[in-house]
Amino acid sequence: MTTTPAVFLDRDGTLVEPRHYPTRPEDLILYPTIAPHLQQLRQDGFRLVVITNQSGIARGLFSEDDLTRMHDDLRLRLRRLGVEIDGFFHCPHHPEGVIPELAIACYCRKPEPGLLLAAATALDLDLTRSWFIGDILNDVEAGNRTGCRTVLVDLGTESPPESPSRTPHYVARDTEHALRIVRAVERRGPAVDTSYLPSSWLPNQTAGERLVGRSA
Ligand SMILES: [Mg+2]
Ligand SMILES: [Zn+2]
């Protein structure tokens, strides 16, 4: 029986700062305050798994070897901060890619669930006890489709979800807040505000009215 839960993390915009097609290790800038929370979750029994779309490979912008170098470096930097990553899983495909064998509509590019299912098989994970944290609704959909609980990190890019499959269980101000939410819901950390929503998702209000509503 599989009993190991995971916290799945999107890479770009979630684990590291958003950048346009990073290609070198130094392009991946870790968010500075998240390591202690990741370390705590792993100590509490969660595997930490990075799930990332890397269509830059299909587009010919960088190679599998470049990606391996980036992820080896990121793994080492996190290890020095006390955080062990259990796996990196990436999708190299894109239908509009320039490398013919990668220019396909695959089953692993999020919102498709393939990477999560592959990770669950490889690492013997219980998806229904797992979490997916990502900064776009395609992350949320991949998590929801595989039975994970989902947290959207609000980078201000996402419109309100138009279907239940794309609706996150929680929305966080940033990745640290997302990790705090997971720890609180799992009763592994202090209580935290879980009512946050992106301002563009709130009903038509002026900013002032919104603030009044918040303080009530
Ligand atoms: Mg992202
Ligand atoms: Zn793929």
C-alpha cells in the first residue's frame, strides 16, 4: 500500500523567480524564505518533487544536458540549505517545437497529468494525500486531475478559473504563504490565513471597498 505523500512544486515562478526560458544554473533564483518550510515538510514525511514544463527543449533553446546542469545545481543549492529534493520531472515537448521528435501534443505537459503520474509511480507516492503548488492554473488543473490538493501562488497572471478542474483549493500570496498553508492544513504548523484571493478574482469593487471588506 502506498502511503507516502508529496508536495509537488512547479519550478518557474513557484520554486524560483519567474524568468523567460532560463538556460543556465545562475538563471534560477530561489525564493529566499522558502527553504525552512520545505525542510520542515520533508521532515514531516512529505517527498519534495519538482514538476516542470520545459518546452524550451522542444523549441531548441536549450538541451537536456543544459537542463540537467540547471537541476543538479539547484538540487545542490537546496541541499546546502537543508532541503533534499526527491525528484525533478520535466516535459520537454511542445506542439510548436522545432525539434521534430519533441514537437508533439504529449500526455506530460501540464495541465496533462502525465508527469505527476510518472512521479507517483517512480517514487511510490499517494497522490490523494499530496499537494501541488504552482503559479498558473495549468498547474492547478494537473494537480486536481490527479487527486492532489492544490495551491495557486498568485503572481497576478491568472484570470478567475472557469471550471472546477482549474479551481485551486487555496490561493497564496507567494510561495512561502503556500507552504505555510500546507503545513497549517496538515496540522504541522501554526494556523494561517487561508482566505486570500487575487484582487482580480474578487467581485467588482474598488480597491478601497476591498480594503474595508478585509478589515471588517
Ligand atoms: Mg510556473
Ligand atoms: Zn510532454
